[in-house]
Amino acid sequence: MTKYSSDGEDPTSRPTSEVTPEGGDSPHEAEVGAAAFAAQRIGEIEQELPAEDQLESIRPPVSDNRSVSNRFASAGMPAEKPKDFKNSTSRLLSQLKPQRKGMVVVVLLAVGSVTLSVLGPKLLGGATNIIVDGVMGPDGIDYSKLHRLLGATMMLYVASSLMAYGQAYVLAGVVQRTMQRMRTEVEDKLQRLPLGYVDGQPRGDLLSRVTNDIDNVAQSMQQTLSQMLTSVLTIVGVMIMMFTISPLLAVVALVTVPVSLYTVKLIAGKSKSRFVAQWTHTGALNAQVEEAFTGHALVKVFGRTADVEQSFSQKNEELCEASFGAQFISGTIQPAMMFFGNLNYVVIAVVGGLQVTSGAMTIGGIQAFIQYSRQFTQPLTQLASMANVFQSGVASAERVFQLLDAPEQQPDSEPGKEPGLQVEGQTPSGSRAEEPTVTKGRVEFSDVSFSYLHDSPLIQHLSLVAEPGQTIAIVGPTGAGKTTLVNLIMRFYELNEGEISIDGRDISQMPRAELRSNIGMVLQDTWMFEGSIRDNIAYGNLDASEEQIVEAARATYVDRFVRSLPQGYDTVVNDEGGRISAGEKQLMTIARAFLADPAILILDEATSSVDTRTEVLIQNAMAALRSNRTSFVIAHRLSTIRDADIILVMEQGRIVEQGSHEQLLVADGAYSRLYNAQFAAAVSEVA
């Protein structure tokens, strides 16, 4: 027997943008038939939706505190410069600690390479003096000494180049292994994030952080670490050599350095915020493209291609403007440094010439010093350019760190068993996460209260008992709390108050892997990974044999259409389905749940994307699947749940009616009104 009590209030059941683990929006209604039905259904949904001001009160918190409905316009990313550039830089460099041995090798190779290259001009200056002394003196040029000196110089440069190549090779390995670990940290973090966080983020933005931003960090570190290290060492080495040759010229050469550094700081400060804006708009454009591609069929059905193109053009233009500002301002660093370098060269040439004429310096000495002055200004210019690249890398790293610092879901009561998000009781890379421990399947809600926001209660003091083997159908208008109810069973969200137990065990005390291994879930949005039909069905139980897979396919009417495909069960599908229709994809997800053989079954809009003929075909399969299992069924089509043991009618988070199909029709309440409305619409459609 099912009992309930609820006195909750406040509208809607879930955030406006509800992303389920099988995720991805797809216009399945187009398959049912005429566009008129799609338009009519959309109209019904729009009428059922709460007002916008009500939606704002119950949306889950997102990282930028803006409404989820506007997230694609802003991509949920900060438009301002990094909040803590110093700490972000320190944290980024700390990522290299596990590769400290490799970094030591990089530093040693850099020191060796720079040392050898810095000695070159000094030797060439000596060679110049040999030539000048030979021409001016009575003994002529000492070619033997000149050849030895030039040979030694050549060997220095060859050895320096080899060390530089070795430095680049080792550094590439260090950076890529660091980025590999960072990607792993991000992936692990995604598995520990609560569903509420994922609900509040556009997938394009998350993908941009995991791919684009990490790639940009990798490129920045690859370029800047080597160049900045080499440049700093070169500056130190060159300064030592310049003071050795002529302290006066060395002081003259250093006069322009403070001016150069101030210029670099000024330009870098202006470009920093623009690089953040550039990557912000990149994420926004990614979100726009991902959204348009996912819903491309719906866009065409409703003739919104022009709107999509206009939105894309706007975001593309914003990205272009942001990128132009970042690249133009940062691009002025090198011309400015070249100007100061040329100015430095002119001053050194004039002062050095006076030194030579007075006999204070040799011609070889001034030649070597001019080479050193070029070597001195070149790394300064390179440092300025690398500061520009480094700014971009830190901006991307900060976005990655924001994801890594996001609040995580409540940990399991038993340490070391955090499974992340599971669908149909299955881990992505193994068989059943835990051996099923639920033997009966009795589910009890005891005084449960839940809200997405603390000041906006959604479900309050709800009590409900689902006996083993019962089919519990949950119906109600959009926003009533139906999906939230089953999400609480899966622990996609944690309760504010009360307890949910399965066979007497509080689910909050069960590891998520164990809990979800006992629950099969068929979501309204089908999800297929890149692989064969066989592999997609076996996702429900990776240890299943070929016979078990085929048996599950036959029981859910998948086998009949798979046999008609040229490659049969080896046909490759993906999230878009390829040649597989929406209804066939839905059948495959049902077969997946059938193969998992769970004790508890959740069907969330399980037939919402299936045409009438396919819907009839799967009713018997659904009955077999629900046999001896506690089942929760959510459906807008009330015809699919008439045989349910108990039908719960929800409105604004409250159970307002319960009973069998016949009992509720006789009661002439909310269920009766919903049923009669759908029946009238069906009759009108046939007419």
C-alpha cells in the first residue's frame, strides 16, 4: 500500500536547464508525424511552464549567478581579468612539481647551452683582433691561431645547439605529462561534481575548459618556459661578459632596460584583461555552435536558421573584436622593444667608437660588445613577447582552476568508493560497479524535503512507500517535481531533510556505486556512444554474453530492426544515432536497462520520443521489464501507465492524488482532467 503526506509549496521541480546523464537535446517529436503535432505539444508545454519570475526563484546556483536561460549568451564565464594573477601563476607552476627531475635536466641543459653560446662572441672578438693585429703588424696574420680559435667557436655553437635541442625535447615531455595529469584531474573532478553544477553550466563551456583552455595552457608553457629560462640565463651571462669587456659600455647598455621593462609592464597590463575576454568569447561561441548542432533538426523544423545564423554572427563578431584587441595590444610589445634595442645599439656604437679611438678598447672588443648588446636586447624582446603568451596561458589556467575548485558532491559514507555519475547502474569502464545488494526493492520516502535554493522550497515533508514489485507512475504538469523525485532516489541531489531508504537502508549511507548498481534508469534523452549496437546494449552489463545481449534485444524489439541492417549488431552508432531513428535509439536504451537486470527501475519519459506504432510494440517489453521489479514511471502520455499499480499525481512538488487509473478517473480530479485533455487532443488529431 502506498501512503503519502505533503504540504510543500512553490512551483516547479527542477532547474530550467535540466541535463541528465544520457544528455543531449534532440527533436524526437518530429519523428512522430506532422509538424502540427510538434507545434501543438510545444504550445502545451509552454502553457504548463511557470512564469519567468517563478523560475528565477528555484533555479540552482551557477558559477556566475546568472539565469540558466541566458547562459549561452554569456557562456557562464568571467569577463573580467583574473582575480588573482599571482596565485594563479604560482598554482600553474606548482603543477610542474611531479616533473621536478625533468625540470632539473631542462635547467642544466639550458645553463650549458647558454654558457657555450655566450662565450662565442668573446672568441670571435679574439679572432678579429688576430686579423687586425696581423694586418697592422709586421708579422702578418697568424692563421694557425685563427683557425684554432674559429674551430673552437664552431664547436661551441654546435654543442650549444645540441643542448638546446635536448632541452626542447625534455621540456616537451615535462609539459605534456603535466597537461595529461591536469586533464585527468579535470575528468576526475567532473565525476565528483553534483548534477546541480552540471545543470547550471553550458556543455560548450565545460568542453572549452577541458580542451581549449588546457591546450592553450600547454602551448603557453611549452613556449614560455623554455624561452623565458633561456632568456634570463642569456641576460645574466651577457651582462657578465659585457662588464668584463667594458664596464662603461655595460652601464650605457643597461640604461634602456628600466624603460623597456616599464613599457612591457604597461602593455601587458592592458592586454591581460583582453586575453581573458578573448577566451571568454571563445567559450561562448563553442556553446553556441554546440547548441545549434545538437538541435539542428529542431532549428530547421521551426525555420529558425536565420536566428541561429544571426546569433552565431553576433558571437563571432564579439570574438573577433575581443581577439583583435588582445592581439593588437600585445603585438605592440615587440616593435617597442625593437625600438629600444636599436636605440641602445646606436648609443653603444658611438660610445664604443670613441673608446676605440682613444685606445681604451680594441676593435675585437667593440665587435664582441656589439654582439653582446644584440644578445642582450634580443632576450629582453623575447621575454616581452613571452609575457604576452604567458598572460593568455594564465587566463586559461585560471578558468581550469575555477572548475577544479567547484564544490563537490557529498562524499560517500565509505571512503574510496566514489563512482561519479552512473546511468543504468553501470560504470563507464567496467562491469557492474558493485554487486547488487537490494533483494526486495522496497523504496520509502520519510518526511523528505528538498530545494535547489535554500529560500525556495520545492518538495516538503513528503512521505511515500513503494512496495516490492509495484509499478509507481508519476504524472503531472511540467515543473511539478516528477523528475526531481526520481533524481533523489539516484542521489543525483542530496536531501535537505528526511530520509529515503531501500529495503530499510538509508541511501545516504550507501556508496553511490552500490546504490546505482541496483537501479536501472531509462532517460527521456537517449545517449549513444561511438561504438557498435552490441557495445551500446552491453553498456548495461559489460560481462554479458552474446546470447544475453541478443535476448535483451529480442525482448525489447531491438533485434527485429537490427537484423535488417547490413552490419547487424556490428553497426556503428554514436550520440547522433547515424542511421538509427529516435524510436530505435529509445528501444536500445530500454534493452540496455533490460540487460542490466536491476532490482529497481526508473523510466523517465521512456516513450516520449517513440512513435505510436513503436510505443505499442514496447508495451509488452516494458511489462516484462517491470515484472518483479519496483518501477517508477514518468510519462506525459497517460495511455502508457494505465496498468500501473499506483499513479501519483504531482503539482508544485506535492502529491495531490494517488490511486489506480480507474480510481482516479472516478475521482474526477487532477488526473481525470489531464487524461481527458490528452484524450480530447488525440480525438481532435484523428479528426
